[in-house]
Amino acid sequence: MNLSHPSVHPVEAPPALTEGENVPRVRMKDIQGMPGTIGGVTLRLSQFVFAIVSFSVMVTTSDFPSVTAFCYLVAAVGLQSLWSLSLAVVDIYALLVGRCLQNYRVVSLFAIGDGITSTLTFAAACASAGITVLIGNDLGICSQNHCAQFETATAMAFLCWFTALPSFLLNFWSLASR
């Protein structure tokens, strides 16, 4: 039988670094935007702000309940704002006490929640954009409706989604790279 035998090759130790060359290394798990980082808190707070602005603008119009897509937008950004605020509080707490949030269960919970809320927000923003275009361009009845408020709320919902998407992608990437 011809079997290969493992062989051991000696490896030289790297030369010792002086204090000037000793540079702290950044681990891959500490990418800004992931849970427990300053970038993560920034993304969460921006998601919260955009969702609250969209929610507030849409709720201040008197005729949003008559359109299902606008009701869906209000519900989606309301859920997004609660999710983003709660995760921002968790991120701030983790930063204050020096806790790492790179646990498999925590990251999977964040990724699933971000995936659901960002999908709902994107779908609601797309539906509201379609109705806003219908009212403004196709029917031409912006004078009778609150087109500027509808467009503002829809734009804020898209901005909320644009800030929620990196959170989802980073958490999903972190799960996939384990």
C-alpha cells in the first residue's frame, strides 16, 4: 500500500516587533455597522429618525386612511421605528458596558428582524410611491389631495429602507461567514 505520511516542516518564528511597530489589529467582527458598534448605533438611529418622520408626515394628513397602501406605510414604518429604537438601545447598552453582541443567537435575531422589517418598509414605500404617482401624474388631482405630504412620507420611507438594508446585509454576512 502506498500511503502518504504527514511531514512536519519547522517554521521560523516571526521577528519580535518593537513598540513603534506594534500596531493593534482590527478583527473582522468589529466592522462598523454591525451590532455593538458606533456605526451600528448610527444606522439604528437614522432608521428610527427616517421612520418617525415618515410616520408623522403621513399621520398628519387627513385622508391617508382612505388608501390601503398609505395605511400599510404607516404600519410598516411604525414597526420599523419600534424595532430600530429597541435595537439602538441594545447597541448603546452594549457599548456602555463593553459587551460584545457577536453571539450567534443575537446576530441571527437581529438579521431575521432586520430582514422582515426592511422588506416590509420597502414594500410599503413602493406601494405608496405607486399611489402617489397615480394621484399626481395619472389622475392629476394633487390640488384635492396632500401630494407633497404623501411624497415626503414615501421618500422618508425609502431613506429608512436605505439605512435598514446595510444593517440586514452586515448581520446576514456575519451569520453566513461563521
